[in-house]
Amino acid sequence: MIMSNGLTNATRALIRRRLVPMLVAVPLAAVAYGAQAQTPGAWKMAAPMPRPMGEIVAATANGKIYVLAGLDDVDHTAYGTVWEYDPAANKWNVKKQMPGPAHHIMVASYHDKIYVFGGYTRPKDLKAWQPTNKAWEYDPANDSWKALAPMPTPRGAGQAVEVGGKIYSIGGVESNEPGNPGAPIGVGSTAQLVLGTMEAYDPATNKWQTRATMPTARNHYEAQAVNGKIYAIDGRIGTTFITKSDVIDLVEVYDPAKNQWTYATRSPTARGDVTGAVYDGKIYVAGGEFQDTKRKMTFWAVEAYDPAKDRWEELPHMQIARHGFASAVVGNTLHVMGGSIQSDGMPGIDTPTATHEVFEIK
């Protein structure tokens, strides 16, 4: 007999015999995938931050984590937030706000004090990112701030790294207005200059010294020190704004003893707005952001670089893909906090998260 859909009864029976095993197998595969998606590895949730926030950084002091800065993506105002996280109690505390609120700041810890350099502020009555050269010392023990000698070069979205008692402020972006590097950079403007500038701050003398320029000017990258050398990893070139920039996978290394930069290697994943930390001689790089004309995304990949062996290792990915977030290591645990779960720049979309994940490094 011919059915209305053009199939005979015999053909329909044959299809049923072949389809039934497939239909039974599909739910089993779906269950297996679902279980894997919910347990991506050793990453676990810890106490969330007091509120969702992106464009933050972190530093450690006295066994605690301090999250600073923050940006309102709607009106581009800097929050100047300071939160303290106690891993022993799994608890957050609100601390004294930054005296000069800025976002995309550079931070480093030294002798249980936190040093904050540069970043962007918002000028009055203008939606813009204005590079600043202000420098501060935060004392967590007293919850107090002290102004320091300003950086020679105003800039934001760079990195600060301590080596041998000096703090190196590296890269970032300044205004490209002739004779005025601290001029406001209008949101979306291309009137800016990506830098390889390196300036060293000495806490003992409160003085700055110009050092060798990083070969590849970059911003929104990761920099960490291992065995007395500084490694600059990934980042953006072009502009500080993701919409008019590109990302790289280049790793360069700086030797303070020689005041010399050299090529090191390439990372497995080209990305910008990454963050990370150091543990046991390895640099952990996590998250990040990427855009082109077809894609707009964040990363959840986590990779570790061992400079001694010049080798990369892929770790279990974070549970939440993010960029513009803070990270730190306390003990043998890597913490990632806040950030945004989607690449920025979509009107009416609020993407910051308060989530806080931890990964125990074996």
C-alpha cells in the first residue's frame, strides 16, 4: 500500500527499525554532555563579590585579595571600588574607596602594600577615557591611601609588575593629541597611541626611572614576573577600545639586570583583556576578549606557561567565560572574580558578573 507521504508500509517499518536505536542513544549522549558541561574540571564557585562589576584588577596582601577599580559601561564613570576577600572566611568586606577613582589601572603588591598607577578617569561633561599619571600606595593594614610621585607618562590599560624591590609600569595607551598625552580620548575615538613605554618606580626613594621600551606596544595584556624576569603575554594592538583593535599571541621577556627585552614565544591563544597570576614558577593566563566583523566573544580558556621549560599547558576551562576581571593566587588556589560575560559594546546590554571561581593548582 502507498501512504499519503509516498512511503509503503514496508518502508516505514524499515525506517522505524533503524530509527529506534538512534532515538534511544540520543538522550544518553545528551545526559553525558550535560554532566560534562556542569563539571568542567576542578573549578568551583566561592562567595560572589558584593555586586557585579567589570574592568577590575586584584592584588594580594597579608594572605587576602584586594579587588580595585571598576567601570560603569553605560556612562563610563570609574567606580574606584576597593573590596577585600578573606579566603579563610570566604567573605568579602568593603574598604576605603580609591581617592582618585580610575579604571584600567595598573597594580602591584610589595611588602604587603598595594601600588596603583595610572588608568582612565572621566572628564566632567564628556563621555571619554582620560589617561592619568597619578600614583597611590594603599596600606590594607590601616585601610589608608597615600599619594606618590606621579608616573612620567599618563596612560591606562597597561601592567605593573614588581621585581627586586622596584615596580615596573609597562605599556598601555595615552592620548595622541600633539603635546598632550593626558588629553581625553573620546569613546570610540582613534586619537590615541598604544605604548611600549616602561617606567620603574622605587618605593624606597619615591622616584621614577625610564627603562627599555617593550618591543611590541600593547594594552589589555598580561604581565607577570618569574625568576627575576618579566613576561608580557598577548594583548591588544591598535587602540584601547576593542571595537578598533586586534589581538596578538606574542610573548616577550624583559631582563631588569640587562635592561633588555627579547622575544620569548607565542601563546596558544591570541586574546586581549586577559588576566592571570603566578604560582610555583608558572604563569596562569585566563579569560579574555575578541571581536571582528563576524564575532563578538569572551574566552573561558585557562593556560599555564612554564618559562623554565618554555612550555604551555592547557588547564580545565573556567565555568564562566569572562573578560575585564580580576585574578590572584593565595596559597595554591587561583581565584577569578567579576568581569563581563560578553564582549563589550552592545547597546542596552549589561554584562558584568559578581561570580567568583576558584581552582586548586596541584
